[in-house]
Amino acid sequence: MGRSRYKFHELHDPYFITSSVLEGIPLFMQPVIADIIMGALRYMQREHYVQLRAYVLMPNHLHLIA
């Protein structure tokens, strides 16, 4: 199965985004991996002007309002 990339077309509307780890493995409980995710979110805010309104990082998934 190929990887898909979503493009957001409505710039003025917030998006609710959920992403899950394959097979529910609790990867985000590892501080190193959680730091990578947080760094990626900061990068998106800084370099791509994503307005991050809220997020929650759970052990095996994350939710964003961006």
C-alpha cells in the first residue's frame, strides 16, 4: 500500500487530524520518540506557518487541531 499525502485547501478552516501507530504499539511513551514528534510540530509551525490550536499526544496516537 502506497503512502498518501493530503493537501489542505481551505486555509481559513481548522482541521482535526488523528494519526495512529501501526498495530497500536505505544511508541509515543518513549521520550526520544515523543521529542521527535514535538520537534516535527514545532518545525511545521515555524517553516510552514501551521497554526497549531491544540494537540494531545497519546501512547499510540495523536490528535491535532491545526
